[in-house]
Amino acid sequence: MDHQEPQEQQDPRSDQDGQEKEQPRRRQARGERRIAQLLEAASDVFTTAGYTAASTNAIARAAGVSPGTLYQFFPNKEAIAIELGDRLMHELREMYGEALAPVDPATPLEEAVNSAVDRFIAFNCAHPAFFSLMHGPDIPGRLAEEHDALHASLLARTEVLLSSLLPDAAPADLARTAHMCLGVYKAGLELVLAHEGAERDAYVQELKHLLVRYLDPLVGDRPGAAGAPRTGR
């Protein structure tokens, strides 16, 4: 008879250990999907109702889950708003690094304005809850502090962009101009988000025209400015 080598027996404990390690990962993945579902529903509710009028029951209903399920992940409405706001601010910070980067001094003014405005408008139109949360009358305290820090960072980056268009401007003038540009943008954004379709596009164009006409006299004879296309109004 042929001699058969004994088959190696697999330790059943190794299978059990693998299953025990896999279960937490699956639970974590399910939890992350549920959190994403709740945050998406919260975004819709905050956009339509505003933060003050929103409720955890409304968010749970929009997510298609019970309030009890919601409370497994978030203790209250403020915690949901803070998590959503944190994620949106992180995304905005990544975006404005490119949107407000310095430009070549020969870049036409309208091109520089259009590029920055288009990126910010795209973000806010994709995430209308961001405006509702950050500019509402009852923004959670921690979110308000983080938004103030974000606004300060936006101002600083706007000054950097403007310095490439206005290389001879004094620091105080650059700071003032940056404040004006962000103020005009914020006011225009509220009108943009209040409309849809072709009317929204028209308000975006009005916002761009306003910023270009404000900056044009300041830019003056900067290289490239004379060759920049001017939009007739």
C-alpha cells in the first residue's frame, strides 16, 4: 500500500479569530453608511427648514429610520449639525486652496474672478445646507467658532490672490479689498441660492460683473488688464 501523508489539520480557532475580527469591521462599515444616510437627510432638512426649525424626528423621517436608530449615532440635533458642518468645512478648505491660489500677473481680471467664483458657487450649490448652517440665526456655538476661523482663513487666502493682481497695494488696502469682495460674494450667494435654472445662472453672472467692476479700477494698467475682455452691460 502507498503510504499517505497525514493531512494537516487547520486549527478551528484561527477561523474563529478571523470571523471575530471581521465582524467589527462589518459593523463599522454599516455604521458609517448609516451616518452618511443620516447626514444626507439632515442636509435636506436644514436646507428646507433651517437649523432652528429642524428636529431630530424630521431628520429621522427623511432618512427613513426610527428616532431610536438616529439616537444610536447622534445624541441631539446639534451633534448632527456639528458633524455635517465639520465635513463640509473640511471639503471647502480643500477646494479653496485651488480657488484662491495666486494667479499669473498677466491673467485677465475677468478670468481670475470667474475661476474663483465658479468654484465657490459650485460648492455652495452642491451643498446648500452649508449656507443654511453657517449663516442661520441660531448656529451651534462650536460651529460658529469654526466658521469664524474658516472666514479668517478665507480672508487671508483672498488677500494672497488679490496681491497677485494688485502687487503694489498696501497691506491695509488689500485687507479692505478682501473684506469687500467676500462681503459682496456672500450677499450675491444668498440671491444665487434663492433661484434655480436660468435665473440662478443670471444672478451668478451679475455677481461676477459686480466683482469685476469693483476691482477693475483698482487693477488699472496691470499687465494683462488691458487685454482682458470686458463684458458690456
